[in-house]
Amino acid sequence: MSPRSAAITVVTALALTTVLAGCSDGSPDVDTIGRVAFDTALAIPPLAEPTTDAVGRLHFDLTAQTGTVDVVPGTPTETWGFNGPYLGPTIVAASGDDVQVDFHNGLKEPTTVHWHGMHLPARADGGPHQMVAPGDDWSPRWTVDQPATTLWYHPHPHGETERHVGRGLAGMFIVRDEAEAALSLPRDYGVDDIPVIVQDVRLDADGQLVSDTRDYIGPVGDRLLVNGTVGPSLAVTTDVVRLRLLNASPARIYNFALSDDRDLALIGTDGGLLERPFATRAVQLSPGERAEVLVRMAPGERITLQSRDVDLGGGPGLGGLNGARDSFDVLELVASDALNSVGTVPQTLVPMERLDDLDATGERRFVLDGKQINQQQMDLGRIDEVVTVGDTEVWDVRNNMALPHSFHVHDVQFQLLSIGGDPPPPELAGYKDTILLRPNTDYRLIMRFTDYTDPRTPYMYHCHLLQHEDQGMMGQFVVVEPGQRAGTIESGDTHDNH
């Protein structure tokens, strides 16, 4: 073992010792099952209403602003949101649409808007190089060019992402296309096609948000907000309802299941629809991951979406300290006495091209350990990797710790070739942009880089446990033309994305 590797191992061991020492008196396990009143109708984020300019481009307006939400009745909790006090409107666009988002920063500090999961130019990505000062505007534009899927948007300021997202700056971005439109699926937004944005929060004695770290993965809360709603209930009017699940929490990992253990039909993950529905009792999502599931209902019945014990690895001690034993009632589904039919749910969805590692032009290795990737912490001025447009690459990603990490890659959707040397399970057979990394496990990802090149403006790859990201568990890559070299990252040249 090299001296540097030995030093990293010592640091990791010390970090775990600190975690155990800091939590030895124990925050109690959280269990809200059977204790949620479900006395509030689930809020449905409004659809962002675009305007169309002379060349047919869709313009969406977003403003980051402060506000309050009564998490506890009668006690205003200070929050942030887009176009409102908490969260943001749902943006819907079709593949092929030219879009422009006219963003205004109404906060008193800089922030960004990152389009998580979107394939787009680096200068429009909204990462830490596209900071928007208080009172300033930013208008990224791009052509939507990917299959129908559930994406989301959130800030990405270096060192502050956890705080900005945890205060409520997040929203859903739905992409539609002709292939999805041809399927007999629920798609009436807010009626049978429901956004389910889940965030956990913790309040101090004055009812204000706190993000004190209970555990290694980051701050975890003791109560849930779903679309900003406390104790949410959804009135279901169709025999099948589509839930677009988004884990928008900074750190908590959920294991979603129904209270009567009936199957969920998983139809889509981060990058779009699967080839066919997959029947499963539970769907586990780490921060940033999404899943589309179908729930079949009978007239007059009530069932509850819950999050139960989560398999985080690390044994019962470390897992418990990171919320593995926590259980939540998330959302009540209440079916009407008479339900409209959405038709026969298809047994096949969309064809999927399988990327082949034999076609890969190269392979890269990424080891996540402590708060570092490949023994380095984030440097905004350093380009870590240079990728050639058109190439298909295999990224071998390893979590080298006894606790979970996650891994998110900007711009591209990847497929999993293997997990710990084994083929991925059916629920991970689709395209992904974020993946939970189990302890001491290797993940082989394959991805293709297309369309956009920029030798001076990087995309990010990072742990999506946001405290880890903020503490430097992030790197940068640029995509270049064949034979081109990376340029120098220049500050102050980040608002010109046209």
C-alpha cells in the first residue's frame, strides 16, 4: 500500500470513528407509520405556462425567492422556492422543443439552476460555473433531445447545494415524446399522472429548518413533506394512477412500498421508460433518483405509500445511524367509489438500445472514499477528465467505504453493466443518471457522449449525498472534438450559453 493510500485509509477510519462517536448517544429511530393524520389534500405543483417567441422557442419564467410554509400549524417556517414559497412549478416540454428558461435570482445570495438528468450544452447546465448573482438574470436555452422521462431542477452552488435544496429549491421537469404518447398510460397531469416530490425536514424549537448532521450520509429529517404538503392525501379517480417519485432530499434514502404489500408496476427510471413494466414490492431511491410507478386501485379503497427499512449495508450499527431503520407514512391514496378506466396497461413499453462494452473506446476508474474521488477533492479550476464526443466509455465506479455513497453524472444517461461483478437487477436495467453505491462495491457504467462540445466549460460528476458534494466529493469533465485539447476554465465567462 502506498503512503498516500495508507493515509486515505486512516482518514476514512477516523471519519467513521467520528461518526460513531458523534452518534453514540443516538438519535432515536423515526417511525411515523400509523401516526400521520393525512388531513390535507396533496398539493400539485402548478404547470409552468410558457410563452412562444417568433421562432417557436418556448420560454419559461423562474424566480428564486423566499417564503414561509406552515410545517407545524400556526408556525411559519422560512423556506425558499421558485415562483412561490416552496418548491417550483412543473415544466413540461416535448422532445424536439426549443426551450429557454428566463431565470431571476430574487435571493440575497448567489445560486444556480441545474437541469438534473438533461442532455444539454455545458454552458446551459446550471452547475457551479453558472452562478447567478442576487438580482441578476440567466437565460439558458437548448433543444430537448431525449426520450420521455421525469427529470428535475435544483441549485448547484459549490459548497451550498445541500442548504439551497433543503430549503425547498427544487422542481420537476417532465419530458414527453411520441412513443410515450402512443402508450395506454395515465398522463393527465395532477389527475392520474401525479408528481410526488419527497423531502424530509427537521425543525428547531422555533419551527425553523435545521440541517444538523445526525449521521455520515448527511442531515436527515424526522418528518416528510410531499410536494410541500404535510400529511398528504390524494383523491384517486382512475383505476390506475401513475406516481412520478422524486427523492429531493439532501441525504435520506427511501424504500417506497405500499401498506398492503401489493406490487408496484415500475415503468420508468431516471432516463425514461423501461422496455416493459416490472412488478416489485418496493422501489429504493437515493437522493436525486426518480422512478415512475403505476398503482392499481379498487373503488372505495385506501392504501398508503410508505418508506420502510432501507438496506444501506454497513451492518445494523452503521446502517441504523444513517436512517436505515426509519419508517414513514408518505402519502395516502383514497379511491373514489366509482373509478374511470385508463385502459389496458401495455405489457411492453419502449425498445431500448443496449450499449455494448465491446464498443467502448476507453475505460475510467473512479474510487469514492471519505469525501474524495480518486483521492482528490473538487477544484473549480481543474479539469479532471477529457472526453471525446461520439465516444462510448465504461466508467468503473467503486464505493470504497462501509457506508453508502451515490454517483451522478451530468449531461449523459448511463446503463449499468454490472454491480459487484453481477448483472444489474431488472429495476436497474434502464437508463440512469444517478445510482446508489453500496459499500465496498464496484459498479460498471456505460455511457455515450454526443452532440455538445466545449473545451472550457465542464460538466460535473459527484456524490449526490449533498453534504458530501458540498465538502468536495465532485469532479469535472469536458467533452471535446476529436484531437482537441481541454482549454482553461475562465471565471466570468459562464453566462454566455448561446
